Amino acid sequence: KKQEDSIFTARSISWARGHFLSRRFPNRLFQGNNNNSNGAAVVAQPPPIITNHLPGYGGRTATFIPVLDLMNHNPDKKNTCTVELSDDGAHVEIRTGEIALESGDELCYCYGETLANEVLLQGYGFCLPNNPSDTVSVRINSNGKSESSPSFEIGRGGAEAIPSDMWKALAGGGGGGVVPASSSGDNEEEEEEPALEIGSGDLECLLEYMSNKLTQLNATPPTTTSPPPTASSNTMNQKEQANADDANLYRERRSFIEMYKTGQREILEELIRDLRLMLEPA
């Protein structure tokens, strides 16, 4: 008798892994289900074998919960649900957010309040239009070794969105433009951090870097969002229906890529505008 083909193929395992990684709940099975002698919650640690073999969030374990994994993402926590394991570990508890839900309303879950489209696209396979949390990744190669150079995330808002640590990394050059340091707070006894002096040459290099990133982004052809024409569903066989489903899925994925590229383009254009203003003679 001919042995049946195994369902465990590279394609099926990749499909299952993708579903788990994009629909998991972080650290739900081991979160605060025990109390110490003072009544305070204690986070139970999973066995090492679980920690070592289950991909999770920063080394933590993750849980796949059927049905609940279908909840879509909403970054506004007031409109989302919380999912927790009960204190006795016997069941999962779902609580709505601050805004009450009515019968027929969709249940959503917050994957993260400040997730950039780059993270959403890589981790979950979708993007949000006009995502306010979008960022552009920048690596400053100060020691000649790009793999060990610090990486920074710049959000929306032009030069004001450049993190202070990135300004400090750029300040090793010399005099030129001046970037004022942020206030140290309300404590008058604390000494204010001295202003950072950024060399005009460093600003010019940063402007060139951002301009090159924008040029490369604009050089990529726009994605096609319209699917190829297909026959009506009642005249297609199973293979044709599968091909049509793949075409629609391809269209959706390409539209998300366009959302990501749009966010990157907007951030870079704001940065380039501000850097040019900073380089103008006083």
C-alpha cells in the first residue's frame, strides 16, 4: 500500500508558523496566576524548555488561543478587549475596554499602541493607513563596523523627532550648527545638560543620507493594487478559485506595502525639509 504524503511539508509548516507568530498572545499562560504570602501577584516562570523552544515576545512565551486569534488590531485601547488567564488558570477572561460594546460590534485587540507599519508588516502582515507611529530606521556608522553601529528610529515631526541619543552620536564631529539640549526637569538644583554642537558637515552627511533613502524609495515602482480579471465564482473550478483567491491576497498585500512606503516617504520628506532649513545661513 502506497504511503500517504505527509501533511508536514515546508509549505504547511511555514503556513502554521506564520499563523502562530501573527496571532499569538504574549505570555498569557504564565502571567500573575500565583500569590505570595503577602497577597501580591507573582509571575510564574515557565520551564526552560518552553522558553527556549517557543518564539515569543523578547524571550517570553506566547499562547495561541483559537477563535480569539481572529480578533483584528486596534491601536486605541479604549475600543479593544483585554485577554487574560483566570487566577485559577481554568479559563480565559475577556473584558471590554472603556467604551461599551453593543450586540453585533466587532471585538478587537490591541497588538501594541505604538507599533510602526514596519513592525506590523513584518510581524502581522498588514499596515495601518496614515499610521502616526511610523518610523524610519537610521544606522550611524561611527566605528567602521556597520553591524555594531547604533540604530535609531525617527518618527513623524521632522528634525524634532530625531532622538537625543542620535544627536549625541552625531555630536562627536566638531562645531557648526547647534542643537539645544532638552531641559533637565523642574529640579532647579540639577545642572542643565550642555547644548550639543553638531558640525555642519555632519548635518550635510545626514541630509545626503536621507535624500538617498528617499531617492531609493521613489525609484521602486508603485505596486499594482487591482487584481487580474477572473471568471465569476459559479463558473470556476477549484483550481481557478484558488488562483483567484491568491490574486486577491496578493492585491491586499501589495496595498499594505504601499501604505508602508507612503509613511516612509512622508517622514523622509519632513526630515529633508528641516535639515535644509538648519543648513541655511543665519
